[in-house]
Amino acid sequence: MAVSNGTASDEPSTATVDGVVTAVRDGIMQGRYAPGQRLPEADLVSLYQASRGAVRTALAQLENEGIVLRERNRGARVRPISLDEAVEITEARAVVEGLCAAKAAQRITTEEKKSLRALSDELRTAVEAGDVMAYTRANQEVHRAIRDISRHETAAHMLDRLRTQSVRYHYTVALLPGRPSVGMREHIEVIESVCSGDADLAEKTMRAHLMSVVDALQQLDANLHQW
Amino acid sequence: MAVSNGTASDEPSTATVDGVVTAVRDGIMQGRYAPGQRLPEADLVSLYQASRGAVRTALAQLENEGIVLRERNRGARVRPISLDEAVEITEARAVVEGLCAAKAAQRITTEEKKSLRALSDELRTAVEAGDVMAYTRANQEVHRAIRDISRHETAAHMLDRLRTQSVRYHYTVALLPGRPSVGMREHIEVIESVCSGDADLAEKTMRAHLMSVVDALQQLDANLHQW
DNA sequence: GTAACCAAGATTGTTAACAATCTAGTTGCC
DNA sequence: GGCAACTAGATTGTTAACAATCTTGGTTAC
């Protein structure tokens, strides 16, 4: 059997199309399904108690999202993502999240400023405690919050799609020496620039932050080639 | 029957999943299927001689692309796009095509400069002849060429998706008084900035061009509300 | 005359069986 | 021993029938 339910955290009960999609997507994003791993229809059927038709359309949708690869008569497998591709995705995120930051700076309310600044404290606490897991989560919270504040649905959809493809590398980047403190500083700058209401500044700061992630990725690449 | 094959230009012969997808997508983009129009499965089956399963997965894919709307037990219809949404889409295009222009400026070869500049002449000819159709086509050619030159696959995929959603408005914008000559000037500026090799300049010029399209859309909106 | 109700037709959702294709292991030949 | 052809099993693709749901038109009661 090529697929097994490693952690029993999620319910393997009867599922619909969307259920299978989210289950497999989460599995890939959490790293439970390895890149290149096969995803036979029969396994997913018995694992999630869904009909084969449901599994089939779910796989079609995941292929369309770009996280699953399908070959005719050869089935589906988890699409591997190269570091070059991760760089491209982060570059694309840089410009789209830059747009979000600009719009957010224009549209942010007083209450939203308050809850956004609360995330700064979360970041500090996580970095001081050396908690990489909490740091990564707070990071994602910052980006999600700014995306929501921007109220730009088109950009939000695009980022949803990009995120699912690249999340696998986030943990790796966070593990680079000195990365958490640098990232924290950048995130706080982003938060403050959005709260300032200056759209141009917010966009520039967000872009600079994500381009620094690109640099970190390429540094990662250099480290890998060294070994 | 809610669906009819108005023009007999495309082949209504036996089709696979991808065949149905491209046929319906083109139909929507060319305006043969009106916004809100119903797309009953049975009609598509007899029209494209495809199996119902194929039609079904095709509709699921089109829904995922955001150009078709489906409701449970109520079928599929062409998704209407509001002008607000068209503005959002164009804003998103502005930043992503800006990225492409920057990369294209860095990566363009001598031959590519030549073929890109040839498009400037096409634009001039079309505007001088007052041929809106040829003008629109040349416009799209410029954007596609820069996208290809950038060699940024992630951005290319995102633009593919955005394009299919917004094309319906392009003709309308082109019909605004004075628009073709303004658009021609902007496109030529974009072409020259990419050929100059200055990534920052190329990005700025491309963004300015698409933000001027946003202005034109909002002007269109004002005109509509006036009536 | 209006509104609630009901039934028939149309449309979509689901399931199961069958067909086509690929993979891996085995056998036979050189 | 190595390579090619073959066969059995596994896996995916396709089709058709059945079930569930919605829409529409007419009917009836008030």
C-alpha cells in the first residue's frame, strides 16, 4: 500500500469531494505525503471512505492546483518542487503580497491595527523562546492578516494557490542560522509600514521582506550543493 | 436548448476532456456564451460529442479556473464578472506582468528584441487604419511576447488564469474614445523599456500601462452609471 | 383572483461494472 | 548470464444505469 495514514489526527470517516481534496492537500502541506509519492485511487478510497468518482474529481482538482501530477494510465503522485521553482513562487508572492500590503495600508481600520500589532508581540515571544514552530505559525499569521485586511479577493485567491505549493520549504528556511531574528525584524517593519497608512512604503517593505526570503532560499541551495 | 453553436468555425466532432474545456473556454472568451448563460451537461454532450463524464470533469476544471459557476443539483452557468472584479484582476495583472517585464529586461536576447520591436510596427499600422480588432490582437501579442521572454513559468501560469477571466472587457476598453492611440503609445514605451535592459524601468512602465487600463475601466464604469 | 400544493419532466449526482493500459515477474532462447 | 517476449496482476479510463434533487406547469382550496 503506497498510502498510509501516519497520524490519526484527522478523521478517516466518510468524505465528499472537498473532504478528500482538503485531506490530501493538508497531507502534502504537512509533509505526510512525500514528493513523488504515488497516490493510488484505491488507497484513497479506502482511507477516506469516499466513492471512487469523488476521489477522481478530487485528484483532478489537486492537479489543477499544481500540487499533484497525473499521467494517463499511470496514476497520480505528489508533485516534486525544485528549489528554482520555490524561488519563482516566492518572487511571485513578493509582488502580489506587495499589492496586498499597499491596499491594506489604504484600508486598515483602527481595530485591525491593534490586532496586527499584537502579532508583533507573538513574534518576539517566539523568537526569544527559540520556538521555531511558533515562529513559523506567527509568520504565516502576519501574511494572512495583511491579506485579509487588503480585501483584495483576486490577490487572496492567487496567494492561496501559491501558498499550497511552497509551504514545504518554509520550515527549511526557518532553520537557517540567524533567520528567525532577521525575519522577525522584517515582519515588524512590514506591520508598522502597513499601520502607517503609506501604501508605497508598505508595498516596498513587503517586497523587500520576501526578496530576502528569496536570498535565503538561494543560500540554502548553495549549502546543499556544497554537500 | 440553452446552448447553440453560433459560429460553425470550431469542430463539433468527438472531443476529449481537454477538448471540451478549451471549446467552452474559447466560447466564453469570445463572447459566444453570455455571462449567466446556463450550460446543461446534455447540451454540451451532444454539441461536442463527448461522454458525460468528460463534460463533467471539464466543467469542474472550468469552475476551478473561475470562469464557470456551479451549484449543487442546479447545474453550471457562465460566471458573470463585475467591473469591480475586472479592476481587481487588472491590478493583479499589473504587478505580475511588472515582474515579467523586469525579468524579460534582464533575459532578453538580440533576436527577441528584434521580434518585439516588430510588434511596435503592427500596433502603429492597426491604429492608423482604425482597425480595433487588429489593435486588440497586437496588444495581446505584446503582453504574451514579454511573458514568454521573461521565462518565469509561475508568473506565466498566473497570467493565463487571469487572462481568461478578464478578456471579455478588453474589447469594451478598446472602444473608449482615444483609447487606441493612448494604448499604442504606452505599449511602445513598454517595448522600448524592456529592450533597454533596465529591469526597474521595465517594471515601472508596464505597471503604469496597466494602471492606466484600470483608469479606463473606472471611466467605463462612470459612463455606465450615467445612463 | 391568489396562494399553496402536487405531479411530471428535466437535470444533476452517484455507483458499479466493463474496457484499456501499464508494471512486474517469469519463462525461454541466444 | 543476459536479453526479449509473454503473462498475470494491478491500476486507471470510460460508459451506462439508477437515485436524488430541482424546476415548471397546472390544479385546487380559500
